[in-house]
Amino acid sequence: MPDISNPHDRFFKESFSRPEVARDFFRHYLPAQLVEQLDLKTAKPMKGSFIDKRLRAHHSDLLYSVKLRSSGTIYIYVLFEHKSSPEPFVALQLLRYMVRIWERTKGNRQKLTFVYPIVVYHGLQKWRVSQQFRDLFELPQAFDDLLPDFRYQLADLSRLEDSQLKGEILLRVGLLMLKYIFTDELPKRLPEIFSLLNQLAEKQRGIEYLETLLRYAASGSDKLNPTDIEKAITVTFQEGGELMQTLAQQWIEEGKQEGKIEGRKEGIREGLIAAIELGLELKFGEEALQLMTEISTIDNIETLQKIKAAIKTSSSPEQLRDFF
């Protein structure tokens, strides 16, 4: 695969950070009894990631808050697995991420906010991992009432027929790209995927999303060559085909360059987080490392630089919370 920093993460977030796409996904893929309780027009993305930094090469996540039709709010946590085989301990990872969500959001409330976890997977290997947390233990049934337990929802895109991929055009296009990105079928499917964008009433919107698709295809797959992309563009956009091909090449090259830049930024970010962790331990002791649960989810490099600098002048770890 081309040397680019997290193309799957980038495409997932560019697609599912769009509230209209996320709402469409929730409407069609969450259990009906849950959807009935939700006021989906209130769904909005929340900032930050909850994933362990060592797992970010294979995981992406988004957290949405949604108001209930009755009263109150819940969170929908979407974990995207972008590797070729299932993670056997994903339920344990989800539990850890949900605890981080509660720690970050509980404030002074006396009750926790419900978190509904859903895993989106597009690997080639079949998902054979249990969706029940309890199944991580090998214990007699007598222990059932003594174990913490929850069940996550799985959306295994590679096992769904194209006709089973529901939703409006932008959602279906995104899911189809995720489904085929690892497969030899991608060159054949690309014209079909692009043709869906032609059905959008807002043509400018389709062109903008085509840019996202082309950058992902170029950086996330080794199954395509320039001829495949040129053919797909020509077949799909017969009017203005030459212009579209020129734009396509420009977007692909921009995508590659942006990938290199993102890779450098991630290296700087990881270095700052490691420096903060060391600084906290040296100045305040191991107890201060509890802050790393939240600090390790910060993506903004400037914020991390401020935290690192503030360690020298802070008299307690809690003073650092002023920066995040």
C-alpha cells in the first residue's frame, strides 16, 4: 500500500464527520427500537479521539451526541477497524474507550450518559469475534451475574451485498468505497461508485466528494493505476471529461502530498505526548500519569506544546487542565 499516513482514518472521518451522513447511517443501521427513541436531527459530532495512540494505525473513532425524543441525551460511539483481520479484544478496547468518554463528560452529574458502541469493519477476513464482552472470559454460567457485560453492534461491510448498503447517495458511496478498497474488484467498481455521485441534485456537492474519493483511492489502495481512474472518470462524467481528468490528477497528487504532511504532524504529536508523559512523571510522580488518559486523545499540536511548556511552572498536575 502506498506510504501515506492513515488514509482510511482520513476518509472515514471526512465522510462520517458530515452530520447528514452520520444521521443517515444511524437511521439505517442502528436497531429500530433505538432509532425510535432518537431525535436524529440533533446528532452532532464531539471533538477528540479516545483511542490508544499505539492503535491509531488501525483504529479510528467518532463520538456523536444525540438527544432523545423524550428527554436527555445519549452518545453513539463509532469505532472504525481499518485492518485486514478482526481484533479479538475489541470489546475490551471498547470498554476502555467508553470509560474514557464517561471520565471526560460526566462533570458534576450524578448519572452517566448512555454510550452505544458500534464497530464498522471492512477487512477481508470474516469477523468471527464475539460481540459480547462476557465471552472474553472462560467461566461457568454461575458467574454471569458477577461479570460486567455489554454487547457492541457490528457493521461488517465486506459481508454485505451492495444492495444491502442502505442510505442516501453520500452514505452509500462512502460505504462502497470502504467495502472495495482492499479488493481486486475496486477498478471494476469505481465507475459504478462514481456514477452514484452523478445522481446528486447538487452537482457541486458531488464534485467535492469526488475529490475525497479520488484521494482515498490513490492513497488507500494498491489495486488502481492512473488508467483505471481515467477510465472511470471518462465513463462517468462524459460532459467535461477532460477537465475532470485534470482535476482528478491534481487531487490525487494533493492527496499524496497531504498524506506526507499528516505523517510528519503525527510524528510531532507523538513526540510531544511522550515528552509530556515523561515530564509529568518526573515532576509529579506516577499518580500524575492519570492525566494521560485525556492528554493522549488531544490532536492539536499547539495545545500539546502549551501543556508541555506549562509543566515547568505548574505547582500541581490539575493546573494543566486549564489547557484542555
